[in-house]
Amino acid sequence: MFYSQIYTLVDHNYPQVALVRQVVKKQNLAKSPGCTLIEVNGHPHVFTSSNQSHPQSAAIYAKLEELMGKMKDAGFQTEIVTAFHDVEDEENELMVKAHNEKLAIAFGLIMSEPEAEVRIIKNLRVCLDCHNFTKFVSKITERVTFFFFLKVTERYCCKGC
């Protein structure tokens, strides 16, 4: 998938991207799906992108809409240049809008006390848009958000970086 992403970023060579993906599929290779975990009241909650199966899904998406409105007023712009989707910008923005880290952060904000930190655990890297989203959320909510990564030993905090 790494080569697929390079072809997308460097010159938007979607035919080459499709070829790489066909080879990957033919060899039965698979990329680990991205997910984000947040623990609330001792119970783990796992989010995947655009998933609406969580019992509080409606409240989570409503919170996300509320945050996005406040963030746009504060100057936030969705970063879709580095998103790896061969679709129109408007559809790409909708896809990026429901990334799993955003869903987990919205859920964490709903379920925790106003002054509490939001700590999420990631299995993969964070895209540029989600990183920027986290910085803006920390700024407008005046709350610190921590990412912990399962595959690396580092962690970072978003409070304006």
C-alpha cells in the first residue's frame, strides 16, 4: 500500500495506483484497517472510519458537526491533499471527516468531564487532517488530547503542538 500512496501523492497517477492495488490483491496481501480505541469508565470503545454501529453514533456525529462548525469559524480547513482517495474533493472531504480518530475524540468529549484529558490509542499513523483536527479541538475546547500508538513507542500531545 506504501507504493500506492506514493503514486497518489507524487503525481496523482491513479492508473498506477490501481495497478499496485491489483498486485496486492492478487498476492492476497492486506493492509491492517485503521482503528482508534478509547476507554471510558473502564470499557473500551473501538472506532473505525465512517462506522455508525456504536450505540451513541447519532450523538457522536452531532458532536463532530458541532466541533467542525466551531473549527471552521476558527479558521480550520480540511486537509484533503494527502488523503488517498481517487474521488472528487467534496466526497474526499466527507470521507476524511469521519476518520476513526475524530469519532473517538468526539465520543471522548461527550463522555468525559469538561476538564478531563482525552486519551486515544491508535494502531496506525494519524493523517495530517486528523492531526490538525486534534490541534484545533484542543484549542477550542481547551482540553488536551493524547495519541498513543501501538506500533511505536512514542506518544504526543496536541495542545497547539
